[in-house]
Amino acid sequence: MSQGVNVTELSKRFARTQALDGVTFRVGDGVTGLLGPNGAGKTTLLRILATVLAPDSGEVQMLGLSPADVRERQQIRRRLGYLPQDPGFQRGFSVFDFIDYVAILKEMSNRKQRRDEVRRVIELVDLTSVSGKRIRALSGGMRRRTALAAALLGDPDFLVLDEPTAGLDPEQRLRFRELVSLAGEGRAVVLSTHQTEDVAALCRDVVVLHQGRIQFQGSPSELTNYAAGKVWFAEQRDPRANLAWRTGDGRYRNLGDPPAGVEAVDPTLEDGYLLLVGLAAEELAA
Amino acid sequence: MSWHVSPEMATSYRVGELAGARAASVEAHVMACELCRTLLRPSDTVALERLAMIWDGVEDQVDQPRITFIERLLIFCRVPADEARLLASAPSLQLSWLVALLSVVGGTSLLSQQADRFTLVFVVLAPMLQVVSVAAAYGPHLDPTYELTRSTPYPTTRLLMLRTVAVLAVSLLLTAAAALTLTDEWAAVAWLLPSLALVSVTLLLAKWIDLNLAGSVVCVAYLFAVTSALFNDATVRSIFGGPVQLAAIAVTLVCGLVLFGPNAERAQIRRRS
């Protein structure tokens, strides 16, 4: 069992943009999903957790260690797996070459053990049949899995995955969910995503970030319950609804405080998330 | 069947001591004989170890990473294979980069044979090209795996310095080869010390800003400093004369002392993105 991650009053500013503003939360063992619209600060937060970026203020404790200390940061990096939002690949590298390259950076100096480990993670992400192929010849989904394999090298205690399901087809996403849920046993995994289905299927906890602030932290069912009694169908867009959209059967799904007499339907995680973020945006605008 | 594989023959086959024709006979026979096939199963430790060894060899051959020309060159220069791989992945050690560098310095030196003013252009360009090469060796804008590298335990400062040395060695060598064709002997060497000074300042600036940006800042400042001289019918000796060479030595030494001296905070080189 790992010691998880504690983030206290974390702030980060880029020029005029306040990317993170006093973020505090705790991540235990299991998968924690980070939800939020574009520009919410998810990637900044994950880059800080991956020790790539230093915060302006606040404190981070990962696996009982502080990344602010040079030596402890090295120890964290030895136990960390990171999948960046936009992983880059060396031109001309094959899948095997790239993962072997990352394994060298992860201080795996014994060539035999390193190559065995590289083969293990390639098999884990189901890329053995293309391990000798150049990465630039692969599909977006396969490239994503290549980067995921690199993150899984050395069986890390803490995994940071930035939008890992972007570009994956439904079958690959299913395979990915299986992989991540296995990875989440006995270790902390933080993943950011736009897909509320991934959070519902995978995560024990969910954190909603909006404009650099935490709007919610709890279980997926608690986030779903946030919209309990606030979802109803109507033939027309209801002017009293905070959010509404036309569904496939031609009716409108309305979110907000329902008018008297309408029958509320069971909410989904997406309803809870949209309502929460929509209300937060209204509050900020006001 | 007229014959069967004897236990001695089976053992010899398993340990690889059976000669070609006899081994082929055994292989042809066991295709049809279940009884003899059981004799050849890897039942002892020797056979299992040999099998594992052969399998490892096959896997190693199949998964052999592609080795680039630069990587081969580094390994030839006794750089350990793992570090050669990390160095050869520097953007400014890719073949396309080196061809571009050679084209610029080679082209300018050839033009200097036709017109003297290109000798000055060569000497002005050469230090800037060294800075650009070093700045492109590692950083958020040109190294595709920069973000991932930063999250690994491999010391960033070590990688930065190793790549700087490797890139400078190749880049200086190519520039020096082109400089040999210059007819002005002073011009052929006048670029070297300013190059080292500018690279040192770039590395020093990388303590506070990322290397790509540091290189850009140094190049802009350097161009600003030499541009006015270029418009005033300057010569190589008037711009890169003795005082400038002495100043270059002083700058290199001071930067070297700050970067590698006893009070150097090497681990503190900032790697902003």
C-alpha cells in the first residue's frame, strides 16, 4: 500500500493566468479521476504531481516524500509513472526503441532485465505485434498505448495519466480501463479526463476542477447525486433549466431546478458534473 | 522403422553436440516417432538452460534497437551504449541538423573564396551556430521527450552537460573543417573563443530560464552587438581582434567557475517549461 498524495493550498500562475488557486485534496490508493473543462488547470496540476513543474506556493507530499527537496524528488521519480497529455516521440524510434529509451532514463542499467521489462509492458498494452514498427507509422491510439507502456515501466507506486483515453476507440478504451483498474490495486493513480464514463467505470474518487479551484471531491456516486431531482425531460427547452440539450428521441434533457409537477429522472455522472461546472461558471460570472 | 534415437544420441542432440547430418536425421525421425520425441524433450536442467539462452538470443536479435550513425560514432569513442543512446537523441545531433549546419558553414566558406566579405559573415555566424546547436540539444521546444525526461530520475543537469559536450564536439569539428578553407588565417581561428564564451553564457543563463530561450537571448544580444560593426566596413580583425579574444577567455572562465566551481549549485539549473 502506498502513502498516497497530499496537496495543500497549491497555487500556480502563468503570466496573467491563475492556473491553480489554493488547491487542496488527498489521493489514496485506487484510481482518482480529475474532471474539468479545458483550461481548468488539470494539466498544470498533473505536471506538478509528475514533478515536471514546481508550484508557486503550497505543499505537495507524494509517497511520504516532498518534491521540493532535490533528493526526495529523485526518490519520487524512481517510483513514478507519467503519461503526458501530448507525449512526444523521437523521430525514427520503434515502439521497442522508445520504451527502451525511457527505461534507460528510469535508471534500468542491466540490459537483460531492462529488455525483459520493456517486453513485459509492451505485452501489457497489447502492442507486441508492432513492437518493431516505427512509431510514426502507428495510429494515434497505438501511440497513446506506447506512451502508457512507458509510464508502466518498473511497476511504479504512483501513476499520473493525463487524458489517457484521448484518441482511443471504444474497444481500446475498454482494454485501457481494465489495465488502469488493475494498476490501481495497491497504488495511487490520478488520471485526468473529459470522459465521465471513464470516471464512472474506473474511479473510486473524483475531483472536479474549475478555473483553478476545486469544486468537488468525493465518490462518483456522490457527484451523480448532486443532480438528483434536477434532471427532467420536456418537449421543449425549459427556460428555467441551467442546461438543456436535445436528445436522440427529440425530447430535451433539462438540468436545473425543475418546475412543479414534472417528474425528475435518474441522473448520470455527466449530469452531476455538468450541473456542478455550469453553476460554478455562473457563480464566477456573477 | 529401422532405427530409433539412442539415449546417448538424444543427449548429444539436446546439448548441441550432434553434427549436422546426424542432427538432421534425428530431426527427420522424430517428426514421425512419438517415442523418440519424448527423449528429446528438454527434461534436464542443461537443456532448459540452453533453450532459455537460445530464446534470449533470438529475442535480443529481434528487439535490437536501431543504432544511428551518431550513436555508432559515440560508442566508437568509448561512450557507454546506454548514454550514447541518450546523447544521439539530441535534436541537434540528428543527421538532418548536421547536414544543415554543414551546408551553412560549408556554403559560407566557399562563398568567401569569391568575396572577402563572406569571410566576415562566416566568423560572425560560426559562434552563433554553436549556441544554436547547444540550445537545441535539450529543452521544451525542440526535444520531443523533454516532458517525459523531466519526470524520470535521470539527472537533468548530467543529460544537459553530456549533450552539450557531444553537440559541441561535433559542431566545432564541422565548423573547424569548413574554416580550414578560409584564406585569412586569423579568420580561420577567430570564431573559436567567442563561440566558447557564448555557449558558456547560454549554459549559465539556463540556471534561470530554459535552454532554448537562453540560446535565443544570447543569439539576439550577440547579433545586436555585431550588427552595428558590420555596417561600418568592419573587418574580422576589427571585430574579433585581440581584446575580444581576451574578453571571450575571461567570460568563459567566469561562467565555467560559476557553473562548475566549488560553490556551483549544479542541481539548481532550472528547467522551466
